[in-house]
Amino acid sequence: MADPVAADQPKVDPEVAVEKAEFEKEVAELGDIPEAEYLDEIYDIIDAVVSRTDDPTLPALTLRTWILGVFFGFLYALVNTLFTFRTNQITVSPFIAVLLSYPLGHGMAYILPKVSVFGLFSLNPGPFNVKEHALIYVFVSACASPAYALYNIIGQRYQLYEENLSVAACVFFGITTQCFGYGLAGVCRRFLVRPAAMLWPSNLSTIALLNSLNSPDVDPTLPMTRLRFFFYVVLIAFVYEWFPLYIAPLLTAVSLLCYGAASSSNPDVVRVLGSAYEGLGFLSFTFDWSLISWWNPITTPLWAMINQFVGLWFFAWVLTPIFWVKN
């Protein structure tokens, strides 16, 4: 007779077990050299966010997943494509869909009847779970970014004035480029995803958000649950953003060079070099989190941010002024 306690325990994903065995073998071969320490550090980071267990009884591709995923995917594709043509492009983050789909998913679980449709699927297979939530995020993230073919089509039609572009040609060109991208991603998966050393920190924030919203576990070592902490941060961010956006717009871009050289005899040069709106933003900084978060400072490793900033500063603050002066 099977142990009922063991039956209730989440099962370990066989694929995760194989990866763990391969990792331990690799570390054992490396010994105490820095590569082994690096791999060990990566698994410590992942273990702090990602669970190693899986509950195969949780439904994933449910009616709720398809309805919410297709709805938000269509909405994001429409909105982000329209925002692409703004002078200052705005991109709506898929995290908003994750937050909105959480109450909607639970609402559908409460409203929809628990009936089967032709014995194929159930309208309401049970409580809204993390697998459905994660798949909705996959739907939305796949649709959130406009296809690169769009820029080619718009450039040919409205910049090169090619009037003979048919709708069918544009549609099939977009589908072809998208399929090529997904195919290339599949080919590179064994090199960019499967190895344990290939860490993608931005994905950890998504997993942490999904776990915070859907995990009922309470860590006794923490002063509050992750869900409560999340809503506290959201409330603080909501109140704080009123200051740089409406109450004190000065905080959006503070230029020390423009303030220090306000009485300069050549204000045009000062504006070009120091203004964050009309120039290079030299010695400028911001208190607006919507601008700071563009660099993903919470999830991007420090070495990667330093690499980005050094490249930006070199080209924007060194080469560009030289080219501007030399005309």
C-alpha cells in the first residue's frame, strides 16, 4: 500500500534531478578551482528563488490560461506596437499582465462551473495555480515585443515609398522572420540555456514574483510573507512616483553641470553637454524610478551594469563631444 504522506509530497522533476547529478559530477571533476566555486554560487542563487520540486497534478493548459493568455497577448501586441512609433518609445512590461491575471484567474476559478466539455477539458479544473500563471506570462512575453520585420516594412513603405508592398507579402515576411528567430533560439538552447553556468538573472525576478503571488508557504525566519512584502513595496513605489512625475518634476533629471554653469557665457555648449533632455546628460542623475529601472538594477549583475555604463559613457561622453566639436 502506498504511503499517503509520500503521495501528497511534490515530486522532484526528473530533468532537474539529471541536471543536479550532472552538476555535481562537473563540480567534482573541477575540484576547488574557481570554476567550481562559480557553479556552486550560481546554484545557490537559483535555489533561493526556484523550487526543485514539481507537482504534476497541477493543470497547466486550462481554459483560463488560453483566455487570459490570448487576451493579454493580443492587448500587449497592439499597445506596444502603437507605442513603438512614439518619439520616446514606451514599452508596457509583461509584469503588469502577471499582476492583472492574478485576480482574474482566481475570479474565473470562483465563477466558472466545474463541468467537463465533451470529456476533453474542464471549464474549471480547480484553484488558479502557479503553472497557469507562468504560462500566461509566456503568452504575453512572446507577444509583448513587436516583430523586427515591422521596422523593415514601415521603412520600405513610408521612408522608401515603395507603394507595391502587398499585405500578404508583409504578413508572410513577418511570420518568416519570427519563425527564424524561434528556430535559432531552439538551436542555441543547448549552449545558452542548458549549461548550468548560463545564468539569466532577469528571469529570476519573474519566478520570484510568481512564487510570491501563488506560494502559500510562510518562512518563519522572515518578518512577513513575500506577498505582503510585495504589496508594501508596490504601495511605497506608488506614493514615491508622484513626486518626480507630478509634485516635483525637477527630480526626474538633475543636471549638476547646468546648475554649476548657469551663468556661463556659452549656454548652448552647457546645454548640449549637461542637459538630460536636450543633450548628453553629462553629470546628470535622476530620482525617477521609471527611468532607473530601464537598466534593471535589481536583477542585472554589477559587472554587467559596469560594462554597460563604461560603454555608454565612452561613446556618449567622449566620442560624441569630439565628433560634435570637430563637426
